[in-house]
Amino acid sequence: MQAKYLQQGSQAKILSTGQIVEVRRVSNHGFSVVRFQTGGDYMILNDRLETVSEEEVRH
């Protein structure tokens, strides 16, 4: 995963848990600030995130 594929306001999936999060900010230093659907903003490394394709269905 490269940071250039993460965009502010887009959705991403945490690789280890499969949770869908909203990308709030992307840093050039290798991490992003994400917001969980249950609330709260957290910093996470970009290599732990994967972009979500439009055709993926959330339950």
C-alpha cells in the first residue's frame, strides 16, 4: 500500500481487522488519521490500510 492511493475523505479498510474507516488526514510521514464508524479519530500507519473499492458491500 502506498500513501498516494489514500485520499482525505475516502474510505479504507484496516488489514488486520477488516474494519472500514474514514480517512481524515494523510501524512507524507507514513501515517494517516482515521475515524472509526463507532467514533474516535486515531493515527494508523499507512501500510496497515487498504483502499476500499466502490463495489464492496458493507453490512
